[in-house]
Amino acid sequence: MRILFRNGRVHDGERFVGICDVQIEDDMVAQVNNLEAVTAGEAVDEVIDASDCVVVPGFVDVHNHAQPEQLDHNDAFNLITQGVTSCIIGNCGNSGVYDVAHSFSLQMDHLEKMQLAVNVGSLVGHNTIRQMVMPNPERVATADEIDKMQSLVEEALERGAFGLSSGLMYSPGMFADDAELIALLSATGRRQRIYTTHMRDEGDRLLESVAESLYISRRGQVRLQISHHKAVGKQNWGKTAQTIELIDERRNDQEVNLDFYPYTATSTVLRIIVPAEIVQRIRSDYSQLDFDQNDEDNIEKTGLQNLCLNGWNDVVITSSKVTESIGKSIGSMVGETSGYRIVVELLKKDPNTRAVFLNVASEEDLCRVSARPYAMVGSDGYVYRANSKEITHPRSYGAFSKVLHDYVTGKSLFSLEEFIRRVTYLPTETFRIKGRGLIRKGFFADLVVFKPGEVQDRADYECPFIASTGMRHVMVNGSFVLKDGIPTNKFPGRVIT
């Protein structure tokens, strides 16, 4: 199949190169003719008029949480309507494998048999590895357990994992010490792979968490990606000025990058509310979680809900087996009881209950982080089919479009040219994704065509499943997944390693 994109303003991933014709043959870019049209007699199967539009490489979502079993025959409607053609899963320490019988290799084999709408690459999760090795992971690992974890990390990297991810705010990663992390990062660094981290704390101990990430990654001699960088809790707003200074200084002699999403609310599992000492006490078995007045007193004073401007009223359930709680805030369910008691009741019934934590970050911090030339966009979301009405964080449907509409077009924090570089070439260079991120001869044909002023995010906290608008054409490996703004329901995506 030979397709010609004619007269578009082409950005090759690094910069705008002019008004060009881009010719696709099968799944590859065949030629880019700067300021020249393909001769009239040359046979092509289809010509796409890209006049008044930009033609750019496909966007890369470097921080996605889709589980492998969710991706088969999933049209990735929420991603393709934002121009995303590739995503990295396995973030925040969770790569979806929980026992040795289902190794990372078997997971990759399973992925490669799936019908994928977009390209998918995976990290291997530290929390996942810990749960595979340690019968009781709510403690410091032994030397023998660290050796076993190293072996599993090496196997995953050999099989195609892009690197190691950690979720040090979550159990059981929160119990890992520096010796364990440095050992695993050394194994990662030896293979020139990346370390991505959801740090231990993004609130009161934000500076210490950044310092720890910089320290262990340097000791492990590994590239560092700080995930969804922000400062949560009003008392911590403004601290990104100091974290950026630390990162900028380290970048003089180490590769350090970050990603962000453009929302002042975060979303995660509700059990993040439960402190480490309680998690350790119940051995992560939330059926054993019972209400304790002393626990409540401590949580009401120092709990994570205090990072929200309106406390429990800003903690809103987005998914749970307790379906009557979905869409409600903890505060609205309190009645005659308390916020923590509601949390206990929900987690006993469904430890995987998720919530949005509203009003935790400041727009000023988001703008400061997003303005750095090494800041990529990561949705921190999931992959959804068309017509899904699942309650989620709007970032799944709007992160890339919102950055383009608000930060580029609206606030002019950085240029369109710079935005495109940071969602195409920079991610592929950072994660060492081969053959993508650039419109060059011999590269895979992942392309997006749009008129910048037309792109708009539509998802909000009340209707988080509304797709972005404005993308005209999205191509994955030479096949359209979005054409004239309409999904094609094709599955040309591939596993990338």
C-alpha cells in the first residue's frame, strides 16, 4: 500500500522541515520530499491532502497503566484521538505478573499474539518482582532475595523490557532499602536500560525523594525518568522550583528526564491512604483491615487526604466492586461515621478500589515542570475502547490534547515545534525505541495529521470518558487507525522492545 501525504507542514520529530510530501510504502516511510511533490506519473494508492495541517510522528505515551489482558482487540480510542501511536506500560512498579509461573517472557509472548491498535512496550515492575520472590514482601529483602530479584530483572530485560519501574509509595516497594534498589538498578544499567520511578513521596518529603532517586540511579549507573513529577499538598506547592534545580544540576553529568500530566488532581488506589505500619501489620491482606480509633486519629492528622484542599470531600471513588460508591466522595459518604471508617469498609470489600484525589497540585508547579525541555507527557492513564463509560481520571482521554490546547496554544509556555519534539523524538530517544519518533526514510510509519488550533480536550472530572477532538488522521505502522477523525477499528500495533 502506497500512501502520499501531500503539502503538509512536516515536523520530522526534531524540528519543522518545511512544506513536504511524505510517501508511505507498506509500514515504512519511503521518502520525504522537501518542497517537492511526487511526480504526477508515480503510482500511489491514495493521496491525503494535508494542506494547512502539520504532519508529525506519532505521539508516545511514556507512562501508561494498561494491563496486558486489557489490550487485545482494544481500539485504544482514548489514545488515538489524542494522536498517541505508542505507549509504555508496566509503570509505577506494576508490570502485571505476580508469580514465577507467569514470567515476563510468557507475558511478552502473550502480548505478541494480541491484536493491538497501538504499539506497546513494557517495563518490568519492582513491586511485581518483589511479590514474586518474597513470601512476605512487607519487610527489607535478604541478600538471597535480592539476588533472585536481580535474576528476574535480567530475564525481563533480556526478553525486551525497556527498563525497571518502581512504585516506592506503594506496598511492597515502600519497604525496599537503598541496597536492594541499587542492586536492581545496577543490573538495569549494565544493559543500558532505563529506571522510571514513582518516588516515595510527592508531598512533604518531595525534596528527599528526588534526592534519593538521583542518588540510587547514579550508584546504579542507570538513566533516570521521574514519573508524573509534581508537588502535592498546598503546604508543598512551589517546591518544584527546588526539585527542578536539583535535576538541572544533575543533568550536567547524568541522563535524567521526567514526565507530567496537566491536571491538578491525581488518581490512584484508595489503599494509598493506609500507612506503611498498618500495611505491614496486616501483611497487605485487606480482609484483615479493621477499624482502629488510634489509626483514625493518626490518619485524620497526617493522612494523605490532608493533601487535598477539601480533605475527604476531594477523595472521589472512580472504580470499585462496591458499585454504589462510584462517583461519590468519601466526605459525602461519612454521615454519622468517619472518613477513615469508610475507607476501611471499602478496602475490606475491594482492596483495588481506586479514587481521584482532587485539588492536590498547583497549576504554577505544573507549568514550571512542563516548561523544562526534558519534560515529556505521560497520561498516567489506561487504554479504553470506544464507547467506554468507565469512570476514570480525565487524563486518560485528554492529557496530550490538553497540553497542546492549554500550554502551547493558550499559555504559550513552549512552542508547537517544541511540544512535538517532546512527545515524539524525545521519548523514543529516552527509552531507546528503535525506528520510531522521526519521519525519516526507513522509519516505521507512525504519523499524525492535525491542524493545531482544532485540537481540544473534552474530558473533565464529571465526564472523564469524553474523547479529544481535532485529530484528522492517525497512522500506526502504515495503517490508519483514525481517518478523517473516525476510528477505523484496525489493529496494526506491534510489541516494541
